[in-house]
Amino acid sequence: MHSFWPVFPLFWILFWIAAVTLFVKVRRKGVWGGAPPSRTAPAEQILAERYARGEMDDEEYLQRSSVLKS
């Protein structure tokens, strides 16, 4: 009869590698323990895009972003 004892340690090593990899990927996505998304995030993104395109100057950008954050 063949012995399967070398298979079990290999199985556990692969299991823990998969578990740690899954944990890291889920953690990076922000599913566990991440900060909840801001309600104003889409507006802040649009504001940043408009500023990057040059549609507003520094003063206007800072004023509008302070209104969104308050």
C-alpha cells in the first residue's frame, strides 16, 4: 500500500498560501476594514478632472473642494 504522508504537508502549505493570497486581495479591494466610500467622492473626482483640464483656477478649485468636504 502506498503512503500519502508527503501529500498532506504539501496540501497544507498550498492551502495557507491560497488563504493568505485571498486575504491580501480582498483587503486591497477594501471589502474588510477599509474606510467607507465618501458620499462626495464622485463630485470630488469631477472637480479634480475639471481642475486638471484647466477649466478652473487654483482659488476656485480650493473653494469648491472646501465646500464639498465641509
